[in-house]
Amino acid sequence: MVYRDASRLGPYAAALAAAGGEATPVVSGPAVSLAGYGGLVLVGGTDVDPARYGEIRHDATEPPDSERDAVEFSLLEDALAQDLPVLAICRGLQLVNVFHGGSLIQHLDPPDRHSRTDGDRSLPVHDVAIEPGSLLSTIAGTSTWKVNSRHHQAVKTVGQGLRVSAIDPEGGTVEALERPDKRFLLAVQWHPEDQAPRDPGQARIFEAFRRAVSG
């Protein structure tokens, strides 16, 4: 897990540990590599630089963290080249989409349905409809999930080679992406690490990632 703010890592590490995995947090920087690791987790954080998908920064888009973008693009490229399992969450989904040539909605308007940051972050706020036959469908074992939400950006155009595996049925916001030609690449827009302690369904995401790393 590459990060900028260590205070936010606890739920990710706990969800992976509960699934039988071992997370290694690494501070973003030019010396970071995947040498010796079995998979890559891309976690939440600041907005991806719009210049990477050919747009000027919206007033509501956060100032770019160019170093982190570059490091995570490089790690993702390496993971895909080695066919290592990749789990991407929130910003991670957006970065995966941009890496594959997709673009982002820089600010959802109105954002309320997608940016519930107050109160208990583990509480679900809307449904997602899961695409039958997808990796996510296999993990979930159901066609609908209730998820939490705290993002103000979303997928606009889907990157090449990616499959949409879940959407918000109200409005069609892309909620999950995957890449069928890889062993395991799953990207979700919500935060399953917060839901996992009380929702066995969300915990299965981390269990599936751990099995892919182990297998």
C-alpha cells in the first residue's frame, strides 16, 4: 500500500489482516518498487492530476500530488506486466481508469449521494448493481450491494481493456472496474475497508485479493 497520510491506513491494514493477508505500507517516493511483493493495493487519497487525462483542473479538484501519481502509475504498470493481483479503492479506481486512457468527472454535481463523510463511515448510503458474470459478481454472490461513499469524482470515459462491473443504478455512476485478461484486477469506488468489519460481503473483497496473491 502506497500512502501519503499514515493516519488513514488502519482500516485497509485491518481488513487485509482479517482476510489472512499481510499489508506493507510504503511511503510514496521515487525509490518505491514491487520487488519482493505479491500484489498491489492502491488506496484512497487526493485527486489524480487532470493533466494526465488531458483536462484543465476544475476549481473543486484538489491540487495534484504529481509524485504520488507518477509512483502509482509506475507500480501499476509493473504489477500488470507481472500479472500481480491489484486491488484499487476510491482514488485507486480513478487512477486505474486514467492509466488505461480513461477520463474522470472532476466534480459530481450534486455530490451528496457520493460524498457522505460525516458520522460512521462504515454505514452504506446507496446500492450498486453488480454485472453478472464479472469477477465482482463471483466475489459478492449477489447482484446488489449496499455501499458507503465518499468521493466527489467518478469515471467519465472508461479506459481501454477495462470492464464496468458495478454501477450506481440511480444515475449510472461507475462503481467498479476490472480487467478480465488479468489474473486479478478489481477496482471499487466505495471504501470496503470501512465496511468489512461488520459486512461479510465487503470482507470477501479482501479475502479474494489475498487468495489471488497466495495462489
